[in-house]
Amino acid sequence: MSHENQWLPATEWPAIHDADIHLWFVDTAEHTAQATSLRALLNADERVRADRFYFAVDRIRFTIGRALLRSVLARYLAIDPAEIGLAYGARGKPELAEPTAASGIRFNLSHAGPLFLVAVGLGRHLGVDIELLSPRERMHQLAEKIFSPAEVGRFRQLAPTEQLAVFYRGWTQREALLKARGDGLGGPFTQIECHDVPGTDLVHFTIRDQPEESQRWSLMTFSPRPDCVASLAFDGKPGLICKWRGIDTPKQHVEDQGSSWSP
Ligand SMILES: CC(C)(COP(=O)(O)OP(=O)(O)OC[C@H]1O[C@@H](n2cnc3c(N)ncnc32)[C@H](O)[C@@H]1OP(=O)(O)O)[C@@H](O)C(=O)NCCC(=O)NCCS
């Protein structure tokens, strides 16, 4: 179920329509040289947050990711990236603040190492999660804890070489669903059961004691690149899903080298 070839370079800025979801995938390592100038796009709180990271690599990734998020949202809203106001839900889910919230643009984002994924939609609640396929300590114990008994049974039957990808598929599916719902850490992480729909990226799921949730949300899993896996959850039925690789940054800020911040 690999669809790397569907990720297109963003040569022109796409319009977004009601049922569409746009996914933006970027490797922040490709923007490291711009980190200082991209910091100009962050607001004061974000700069404070960036500066709290102990390691420069985390500081730079956060700065680039936030600037790219602002660059993406600014294009849909036709305003300057630095002017975007973000608000946070009770459990930390970010969204557009007023007055731009009235645009109906919603988004969610995920980081994994240098990788960064943003989903953008119109009027839909969204959740994304991306993970690198890196070996993980206690993977088997975690799988037994978070997967349903049927999924654990299937997981145990797999060859060790297949288990890593299946583990992260299941992990990102749960995270994406809970992020779409805005649950955060309080969500029913271990009560979700997922089944791939053969021949598609779609995933059927159930949440124990919440049968209506399967009707409310759609879920899909895909690989932006062979070293990672990602899932997207959104309310409603699937429409057009556009996948873009790379994000361009506003020229005037990238060329502005006036900041004295040193990553
Ligand atoms: C908070 C949480 C959503 C972060 O997820 P993560 O995989 O650690 O990190 P990701 O990079 O994928 O996502 C982080 C982004 O999600 C967004 N986010 C934060 N809280 C969110 C919430 N409640 N709902 C949706 N999105 C949220 C933010 O944009 C954040 O990035 P930012 O801080 O740079 O703005 C996650 O820890 C969580 O609560 N997951 C719920 C499931 C769970 O319990 N998992 C742990 C099982 S042991």
C-alpha cells in the first residue's frame, strides 16, 4: 500500500474545495540553512518555546516546522504568515484564532524526527500522525497493550521484519483518530480496533462502546516516504486527497537575514 509516487511537488498553489484535504509533507532538514530567517515568521510565544529546547537540532526543527505551518496556512488565507493567530483547544489541539477561524480552514500537524506533516481541510476536523520506522524498545509489549486481541493475534503471526511497519501503522491510526477528535492523552487509545480495507489506503475501525464513531470519521494510512508511515483521520467521507511534497517559504522572509538569532 505504498503511494510515494502520488506525492507531487507543489509547483503551483492549489485551491481547496469543500470535500478536499491537502497533505503537506516536508523534511525540515532541507530547510536548515533558512532556520534563522524563518524564525521571523514565529510569534513571541513560539520563539520562547523554540528557545526552551535544550538541543539545537530540536530548536531548529521546531522553528522550521512552525514557519512552514504558517507558510501553508497563509497561502490559503491570503495573509502574511507572521499575522496568523493560533488558538489552542482544552487538550492542546491548535486551530486558527479569530478572525481567520471564520474561513473554515482547519488543520493538524505531526512531527517525527526531521519529518513534518500538515493536513489542511475546509470545515472538517482533522488528525494526522507520522512516525519514522525506527526500532522501538518494548515494541511487542506496547503492541499487546494498545492493539485489540484480534490485532495482537495477527501481529504475532507476522515475520519479525514485518512487525515494525505494522506496529507503526497501528500506532499512527490511533494517534490520528484521537488527534482528529482533539482527545489528547485522555483518549480511548487502547479501545480502538483497526482493519485495512484491501486495495486502498482506507482503514476501517471501531471504538469500543462508541459505535457511532466509525460512521463519523474516516481513517487512512499511507507512506510519504519508505522510512516512515502516516495516518490521517477526518470527519465525513473521503473526498479529494491531494498530497504535496515540500513547502515553499515566503521570499521576503527567507531573504531577510536581519535577525540575530543563532540556532
Ligand atoms: C499530544 C499528542 C497529540 C502529541 O502527539 P505526538 O505523537 O507526541 O506528536 P506529534 O508530532 O504527532 O503531534 C504534535 C502536534 O499535535 C498537535 N496537538 C497537540 N495536542 C493535540 C490534541 N489534543 N489533539 C490534536 N492535536 C494536538 C500540536 O500541533 C502538536 O505540535 P506542536 O506542539 O508543534 O503544535 C499526543 O501525545 C497525544 O495525546 N496522543 C493521544 C494518544 C495517546 O494517549 N498516546 C500516548 C499513548 S502511550
